[in-house]
Amino acid sequence: MRILCLFKRRYMSKDVLSDRYARLYELPLELARRGHEVHGICLNYRGAGRDFVAVDERCDGRLRWQSFDLGPLLLPGLAAWRRGVRAAIERFAPDLLLGGSDSPHVAATHRFAREAGLPFAVDLFDNFASFGLSRLPGLEGAYRAALGAADAITCVSEPLSRMVGREYAPRGAVMTLESTINRTLFRPRERAACRAALGLPPDARLIGTAGALDAGRGIDTLYAAIARLRAHDSNLHLVLAGATHDGTPLPTTPGVLHLGTIDHARVAELFSALDVALVCLRDTAFGRYAFPQKAYEIIACGTPVVAARVGALETLLADTPHALYDPDDVDELCRCLTAQLKQPTPCAVQPPDWASQAARLDALLGSVLTRRAA
């Protein structure tokens, strides 16, 4: 197949291209490794005039990336990106388009596919309708029309798949395709060595998390829990990695260690350094349909996990129910943390790798072309 991918350039505070980060990079890479010709176009909302083309040589040059910057004036950059996509469709002659990363890209992929008379698929790594960009004028209707017309849709969680089928009535197949991990990076490591590498206390009991440190993800519930637990155990420390938010300042409780924003590779060290790792989430339009990638990262490191009982997390940790707490319930979070510290129970689930996830996507996209040819 010849596949044209349309994504935004930055997500989860990472750069898809320079960081070669997660779902938006790994799935096209693995499709190219499976023998397909893949051309990815990324729009950088924050960039200013640094358009470029790059080829990933790890798959014999079958994966080619092109980046466009929106620029400070927005409209000229947007026009250049549109011209670039149309030129790529003409030059690359894709068999289908694959769009995702947010609702504007989903809507735009539908429009480009309709103009070119091509089939298209949509990849939803979150409930994009809950993102702030979805409130742009006219976008709600365009996003709904795109999902309804898509030849195939992949969703990051089973709750999201069910909601998309119920709310958008898509004509194409809907498949759950969770985000997963780089197994070379996320694997069991020696705890003492990871603590030393990060400058963490070697003999303390450490709980912690990495990612968005804001109340929208329920981090304030964790802050309240650590204050309560520290009152009975001064050897317990909370280790945090990620950007802070003005509305949710770091707690002043003793024993809170903030590493700041760290490289993705060091997140693997952090999870391996901890006695218990947290996945904080709230029961919101985002949380109900998300599949936090860090859950698989923690599990792959062999670290006991405690997570909010929301959406896909409840299913993932069904065999370790004592590791699940009701969102916003400080008492229950304290009980879960205490239980995992007293009798550590890592989750026995084996996360898939990106190659196996890409194989499933490959089969789905192939079925789209088969149906078109019938």
C-alpha cells in the first residue's frame, strides 16, 4: 500500500519527528517496515518557518516525513500546508489517507480524501471532541461528518470505540488499537541503579508518577494522599516528573521530589526506581475514553501500579482490583497505596509491542482497499 498520514507535529509535550515519539511515529514506522510506502505530513502549530523533509533509513527509505510550520500569521502557513498536502497526493499517489492527532486533522483528512476520491481512515488516540481545539467554529460538525464517512477508525480504548460507534454511527469498521511501548526502553531494571541515576534516596519508600501534573488529571488527589500517608511514615517520598501548572502548585509536604520535565528514556528509569507508580485520572470526557500509555510503561518495568478506576484502566487492572481507586477519593487512594506498599503485586498483563499493533492496523487498512476494489 501507499499510505499518506496527516498528523500534528507535537503532542503529549513531545515532537513527533525529532523525538520519534510514540503512536504517531511508531505506527507509520512499523507499517513501512512491513513493506508499505508511507509518507507522513506533520503540521507544527508552534513553528515559524522551518519546513523540512526527512527520510527514516531504518526501513530502507520507505518512510518519508514532511513538516510544515503554521507560523505566527497562521493563514499563510495553513495555506502552504494545504498546498503541500495536495501536491503530495498528486506526486505520491497514495492508495488511502490516514489522519489523526486532533479533530482539525480528522476533518481535513476527510476533505482531502473527498477531493481526491480516495478512501481514508482515522486514528483516535483520545476523545478529540474533548480537546479545546474542537470548539473552533464549524469544527464539531466537520469532525462528526468525518467520523461518519471514514472507511475505518482505530480507537485507543474499548470505551472510546463503543462511544464512537454509538455517537457517530460510522459507516466503516471501528477497531480498538491501544497505544503501547518501546520494549527496548521499558523493561525491568535494577532499582538501586535507577535511583542512583536519578539522584533519588536509595533507602526510601518511593511512590510517584510522570506526565501532566494538573488537577484535570486528578493529581491533587495524589497530593492529598501523600500528605496523609507521610503523617504516619516519614520514609515515604513522592517523586514527580512533568511540567507543573499554575492552578495546581506542587505540595509543600516534606518528602516531595520534583524532577522537572525529563526525557522519555529517563521515564523508564523513574518507573523502575519506584516502589509503586501512579496513573492519576478523573472521570471526565477525556478520562473515560483515554488509554494512558504510562500504564503499559509501568507494567513493562515490572513496577506495582495504582490507577484510577476509570474507563480502560478498570479493565486493564481487573485482576488486581486492590490497585484501583475511585477518582477524587483520597481515602481509597491511601488504601490502595498502602496495600501495594505492604504486599507489592505487579500487573501480570503483557503489553503488546508496536509491531504487533501495526500488523493489526495493516490488516484493517488492507480490508478497506479490498472493499473498495470489490
